[in-house]
Amino acid sequence: DAAVASWRRAHRVALRDRRAPKPVRTFLEAAFPPFLTAPLEAAGFDRPTPVQSQAWPIILSGYDTIGLASTGSGKTLAFTLPALVHIVAQDYLAAGDGPIALMLAPTRELALQIKAECDKFGGASGVRNTCVYGGVPKGPQLRDLQHGVEIAIATPGRLLDFLDAGQTNLRRCTYLVLDEADRMLDLGFEPQLRQIIALIRADRQTLMFSATWPREVERLAREFMSDAVMVEVNNAAD
Ligand code: ADP
Ligand code: MG
């Protein structure tokens, strides 16, 4: 489709994959449920960013997805909105212990940014999230986790503490996000990442979002993703 090819060129979206669905160029085209369109409108956003336009239909098609785009390009909502769609499509309020979506991030600051987007866009759906990270007492995080959550946003070390103690579990987890895996590896989280991922069912959907794609991260992707579609937004010239 020439229009799609020209959109991708204009937005520097590179896709080396025939399976990729065409990008959604407006929020309307994304066909999100009303609980998402309302906060998108309230946020005053004009249109999806390039990585969102192309990643949303790929993720919503169920593919493992790699999104590479520079800092500030809207990667958080690229994986958060499909997570909410994934969750509300199932019997999510049924008593289940442990999250349906797990979003791993390298730092507390980043985890809290993801949480803020989940709060803003998931609020109207009733989907509950919690954020767990180290350096603070465990009590309040544990209470939230055990109260029941559909989304857990976590730094690897603290989540593993809760998992090892049997205080939460990943039995329901079918949507895994590794945000800024490059930084997680730089910070030495690879052993914890491996232990966490080993607890998640193999038929999960796995997503990786990052600004860079070093060889060690690619190796991790090969091991933990199945046949992922890669979306790369090249803003080098901007
Ligand atoms: P990244 O993870 O790629 O570094 P973020 O997800 O943190 O980027 O997004 C950067 C900023 O852009 C955030 O303040 C976010 O709310 C905003 N943003 C996200 N999507 C859009 C959009 N479609 N239109 C305008 N702003 C957006
Ligand atoms: Mg980000």
C-alpha cells in the first residue's frame, strides 16, 4: 500500500516484517474502547506518535513486539494502552492473585512514570495497578499486591523478593513488558530478569521497548521472545 509506505517513510518508521499491520494514524483508527478514548481526549493529544501508530496494531494482533524509539517518543503508552485492552478483554475482576500484565523497568523513577500513565489511562476501566521497587519498606507494596492487581510495574529485585517469599505469583501473567532492557542489563539485573521470566507461562505476549538495541539485549530478545515483530523509529535526523 503506497500510502502506508509513504507514511512510514515520512515518520522514519522502519519495519522489516511482512506481518506488520498498517499503522493507525489517528486515535479513532486505533478503535480503543471508550474508557481509553476519554482520557486520550482529556490529555489533549492530537494523534498517536509514530511508535504508537505502528506498535499498537501489531501488539493488538498478539505479536511479540520490539519497539525502538528515542526517549520522549511515547513508548510508555505504546505498551500501556494495549495492556489495558488485553486485561479488560478477559474476566479480570475475577478473584485472581497476581498480575495479568507485568511491566519491568530498571529504576524506581521509571516505574513510577509507567504507573502514572496506568493510573491516568486505566482509571476509568477499574483496572488496578501497583508499583514495587526497592529502597522503601515492603509493607505498603505488599498490601497493594495482595489486595489484588491486574498490572504490576516493578523493578526486578523487589519483585523477586515478593515472588521468592510466595507473597505474589505470576500464574495469571500473560503480558510481559521489558522497558529499557538495555538499562536493566547495565544495572546488573539479568539474573533477576531470568528468574522472573522463568515463572511466566511460555504462551505469554512479550514486549520490549528501548531507545537502544545493544547486542546483549538482542540476545535476551532471541531467548525470551517468540518471532517478534520489530518497529524501529529512526529520529536521528530530527
Ligand atoms: P518514552 O518512553 O519513549 O521516553 P514517554 O512514554 O515517557 O516516552 O512519553 C513522553 C511524553 O509524551 C509523556 O509526557 C507522554 O505523556 C507524552 N505523550 C505520549 N503519547 C503522546 C501523544 N500521542 N501525543 C502527545 N504526547 C504524548
Ligand atoms: Mg520510556
